[in-house]
Amino acid sequence: MEALAKVTRQLDDFFALAESALDPAFSRFLPSTYETEGREWRTWVEPQFASRFNGLMLRGGETVTTVFLAAFPSDDVLRRFVAEAAPGDLLCVHHPIDLESGDPRGAWGRFFRPIPIDLLQTLQAQSLSIYSCHAPLDYHATVSTSRSIADALEGRIIGEFFPYGAGHAGVIAEISPISLPTLSETLQRVFDVPYLDVAGAAPPVIRRIAIVAGAGDRTQEMSNAEAAGAQVYITGEIHSRIETEYGRAKFAEVERFAATTGMALVGVSHAASEFLVMRHEMRDWFTARGAVKTELLPESHWWR
């Protein structure tokens, strides 16, 4: 067991939240997601979270026995959290709100989704806490969403790209020579996904890869990765399959790029790409401090 204040202070210090700026994504998307549905969010989030959109978001009990680790606070994840957690336990997530970014073989997504009222009330009634670390976990110099993928693929990081927040969300890595089919099989196994989203070319032998966890559907950054010698661009989502005018425009833009690039573009699902750091590095981070247990809460369906 550990005091909630100590656990959150250690996380805040490790990710330097006191020096971080407003989260570039969720300072916009969290307020708009709740306010679009006519829901107030400032009444229950922690004051410091409302000023930077990272850190302890929902405060529960003062003693933590188990930290649960997930990518997003999806309905599925939250229902398992409230069913398995003891009063005072903490859910550590990358996103503070859920994201439906679409299925390459199924329905397009509905974009960001707020925590349902009934689940929020249950979390509060059971004295459970939620801590979210978004941009600082994407660009951290040693523990980050993209570096975790490079480590899983036994890559040697030789550079960074994709400026984000106070650093870079993407890395360039060299790997042992491998074919695209073999790399694809490895990615499916690493991320436990039934299929990948693939576009672009099919290089015969791959030695250099670009990695950006999450939404990597920026064609300028794809171009930058290719200029850095990457033969494969690995990300959570190569396409934005959000059922909006913006989502359809982004999808078309990537399709145009895919028709001309010499790289293979490979998506492994947004949530799966950002769960890997929770499964490996963040679980080890908590274990090294020894005072709390950890439990993993993967999504039941990564593509959605």
C-alpha cells in the first residue's frame, strides 16, 4: 500500500508535470467533448488537472493498494476497473477520455468520448482515482510510447521526429534486416491485434523504421520520416477513420501520400500502440518502487 499523494507526486516528478505546458491535445479535446454533451467537467476534476490536463484527474481514497494500467478510460476498461478495484485504487491511463478512431475492416469511429455519467458516479462512490499522462509520456526522454515500441522491436534509436509538446513523439530506429511480411507478423504478435492497417509500398528488406505511437496520420511527418531513410512508418493509426468532414479529408490526404511513397505505412491501432508502454515500462516503473501492486487492463477490442 502507498499514499495516493506519494504515488502521484512520484509520477508528477518523473514526467516533470510542474514544468510542462498545457497538454496540446486534451486542453482542447477534453473540454469540447464534455461541453458538446452539455456536461460540466470542472466540478469533479482536480484543480491542477484543469490547469494543465495531465496528472491526477479524479481523486478517490488516500491509500492505493493496486495501480491499474490502461491506454484509454473506455467504457470496457472502466467497468472492469470498478469491478476489480478496492477503494482507493488508482487507474493510470494515457488518455483522460476515450477515443474511437475507427476499424480498418469495420465501422468508422465517433472520435473522443466522455466518461459516462453512471461510471463517473460509480468511480466516485467507490473512492477510486484516475491519473492521466498524455503528451509528457509521448515525448519523455527515457519512458515514452514510441520508445517502448522501438524496444519491443529491438531497435536502436538513432533520431527523433514529429515535434510534440516539449519534445518529439516519434523516433527513428535501426533494426536487424527483416522482410515486411515477417515484420508484420511480429507487429501483430507484439500488439495482440488480429490484423494491421497497411498502405504504401512494400520494401523488400527493412533496416530502418520510423515509429510514432497514437495518431501518426500527418503526411508532412511521414515525408520527414522518409527523408530520414525510414523504409516503414509504424504508428497507431495511419488513417483517421473519424466519421467527420475533417476525418474524411485526413483519410484522403494519407491515401494520396500512400500512392507516391516508397515506405510501407503500418497501423497497429491507436490504443494498442499506446498500451505497450503501460504493459512494459510503466508496469516496471511501479514495480521498481515496490509499494503497490499493478494490474493491466487491455482493451477487449483494439480496433474500434
